Amino acid sequence: MGAQQVRDGFVGLYGAEPEGVWAAPGRVNLIGEHTDYNDGFVMPFALPHVTVAAVSRRTDGLLRLHSADIGGGTAAPVELRVDELAPESDRDWTAYPAGVVWALREAGHAVTGADVHLASTVPAGAGLSSSAALEVVVALALNDLFELGLRGWQLARLCQRAENVYVGAPTGIMDQTASACCAEGHALFLDTRDLAQKQIPFDLAAEGMRLLVVDTRVKHAHSDGEYGKRRAGCEKGAALLGVDALRDVPYAELDAALGRLGDEEEVRRLVRHVVTEDERVERVVSLLESGDTRAIGPVLTEGHLSLRDDFRISCPELDLVVDTANASGALGARMTGGGFGGSAIVLAEETDVPAITKAVEEAFATAGFTTPRVFEAVPSAGARRLT
């Protein structure tokens, strides 16, 4: 849905032109899974799929939220009072934009209300950060309209707080930062400890390759507990090893660190994944900067095996994508996102894409799984004002 459609929808709902229209993208994480809440490294890039918001300010403390399609859409705007917003008071989609308003106000910013109309092309529940796109587009609009002067990384921090505290989902900072800060044609090498960023050129088409997203259509819900269990296990590992975060365990000293964990087998697995995954991110950055793009394929597959066997957040559908794609000539493949469903990515030569796509679809049909959605992931622009 384009800016004009969202603008027209706003006019139909609220009887006046919006003050502006903004967009924020979903993201694919190339490498670096479950490292962000361990102060580690990640490497996402923005998708062309976006959440679009038409917004106007209010001064009467009323927040009106309407969705054309998010959460199934709403018949009429949901009306909330900004001074009555409270963490974990809302379990619907409206918790994400309301949480952003709450987080901004908690940080001392005078947000006095807004009329908001939203629409999105980011697939929900596919591990592509539809919630972060929703948060960031509202945050950017309010930042512009109320002249708050916040930078992209600051908006990302506030959006993370909204999701952690208001929504109650213990996510890391990667998704919001990717949506707010990614650049077209690049992957974002992000240090989640201090939010240091480096844009790494990532133009696969110029090298005759493609990166496919395979949405398994298996839905996940991070706040149901499994995500939180992994995060708590990582924090336990850091405490047992006497470090602030697992980011501080050197890759060269991993074996010794695992030995110090004794019979804490579940914690050992989590620690091993995080430490090796940080090393994989650094390896991919090095390969891309040296121009050896095809060599990242095996690193992606290596990351999937770690997520499957150590972190244990894969599922039969994700494993089938990875195994089938690699057997059909892919350069590499792995699950992406929080896990327990969602999407996988497949790096392939352009000429092999049709055969790989067909093989994955046939494998799903044979297994009795829902037909997956397959599309190309093109590194796109981060959040921006459209009109």
C-alpha cells in the first residue's frame, strides 16, 4: 500500500489531511542470531516491505490508532488516553504504537496525542520484524512532528523499550535499529553494545547472485516464553562465567569457558552458539569486504546448524528449507529471525533460483506442509518520511 492510499485512508477516517506520511521497513538478518541481547554483533539489512503511517498531532491527550491490515485491520480507530497508557495493559497490535508513545513520554518528551492510520506489507509472524517496523514508523513520525530531535539509534532504543516493557517481549535492539538505520544496497554491521554501525556494500545482483526469503508460514510468538527462556539462559551463562555479557567470552577461549560451566549442559549450548555466532558475523564482514561474497554461503549454513542443535529454535519446516536448498545447489541457507517458525534465507546463484524454489515447494508438498512464500530479499532503505 502506497503513501497516497494511506493518506487517503487517513482523510476518510479523520476528515482532514495528515501532517505527513512515513515508512519503516521490515528486515532480514543475514547473520548474527540471538546475539543482540548478549551485547554481540549482528548484520541485518532492510527489506522493501514497509509499514506506512499517516499521522497528525493532537494536543488534547488523545491517541487514535487505526490499521488497514495490521492485526486483521480495525473498523474504527482505537482511542486511548496518552496519560493512561500502562505497560502490558494491551495484548493487541495497538500495544506497539501505544508503547512507543508511552516510551517517548517516559523519556520526558512532550507527546500530547496523535491521529494515526497504518498499513503494512511486512509479513506478520514471518521473522521479518513486522513489530519493529510498526514501532519505528510511529516513533519517526512523532519525532518529526513534535520536533524531538532524536537520531535513528535513539529512536531504536526507545522502540526496544516499548517492546520490552510495554508489550512485554524481551527482544534485543537489532530489529528496531535495522528498521531505523539501514541503507539501500547495504547490510548493517552493528555492534549492539554501543550501537556502533558500519554500512557494508551488499549488491548480490551485480555478482550474479540472489538472496531468497522462504516464509514457511509457521507463525511464532516470542512472548510465549521460549524466547525469554533462551535469554535467561544466556544471562545465567554470563553470570557463571563472570562476564557482563556473552559478548565478552573470546572465541579463542570458548573451550575453556565451556569447561568452566561443568554440568550446565543447556547453558553450555547457549553459550557455544552465541560465541560462535559472533565469530561468524565477523567472518562474514571480512569476506564481504574482501569481495569473496560467495564464501559466506557455508557460514550461513553453519549458523543454521548452531541454531538448530545448540540454541534449539528451529523447526521441521525451517530445516527442510535449508536441507533442500543446499541439496539443490544453494551456496548456503539458514533460518533467520527469532525462531520457532518464520523464515529462512537462501543464498544462490541467479541461474539456480528457479530450480531451488521448485525443489523447496515440492519438498513442502511432499511433507504435507503449507506452501511456503518465496521472494527475493533486496537490501533497501531504512525508515524515512515519504510526504
